Amino acid sequence: MTDPSLAISNLRDVPYFADDIADRVWRAWWEPRGFPRGHIAELVAGSLGDDHIPFAIVAHRGATFIGTASVIESDLDERPALGPWVAAVWVEPTFRGLGIGASIVRHAAQAALATGVESVYLCALPQKRAFYQRGGWQLDEKDVGESRLDVFSMRRS
């Protein structure tokens, strides 16, 4: 990604994107399961607080929302001892395939590690395995849980 007009910011610095994040995350993962949008909006609002975690990363061009990733304490019920997690990675369809998702994920992981944790995790469907491995993520487990997810980690150097 070499677009100089693209910015990657912490949601705390661009809070007006909170509604965009809640909308995309809700539609992608929670609306199909019948969860109310308001619940997701509350979780996103938690990223605006003073705690190191949770937080959200936003890719944008000025006031145009392009993508997001969140860092949360827990993202996989089957692995409650692991954390924090990079989760809810989303890139607007018209911006996919440009390296923006990889940049957002890398930025989120680096920001999580900068809080002092030794490792950060993420889980994904097996078809995303190569994407995350190219981004420097270590595959730790396969076939986890009902969704048969891969679990990845990145450790502080």
C-alpha cells in the first residue's frame, strides 16, 4: 500500500468513524445471527475509552471510511487464556486487493504489542491462512471450534 492520501488512525483520533465500524462489523458477522446493532455499537464505543485495550484502527481517506480492525481482549471462546486479539477486520469492497487489509492488521498488531503484551492473536477461516502467514503471523492451531478456525499469533521481537 503506497497511497499517500490513505491514513491509518486509532479510532480515538477519528471518533466520527465509530458508526461506520459498528455498521460494517454488525452487517458482516452479527446481523445474520440476529444480534442487535446497538450491542455492536456499544462494543465499538468501548474502543473510545482510556484503556489500552480495546481499541480500533481505521483506514480512511479524509472523511471516507475504507476499513477497520479491532484489538479486543478475547475473540475465541475455545481459547479464553489467549489475548489480546486482532478481530473484526473489514475493508470496503471497492478497496480490497490493494494491501489495505494487510496494513490495517499489521498496524493493529503492532499497536497491541506496543501496550506491553508479549503476543497478539487472531483467528480466521482456513482460506485466509496464506494472507495472514504472508503478513508475518505464525499459525499455531488448525480446526479450532465449531467454525474450524485457524489460530495465529505474532510475538514481540
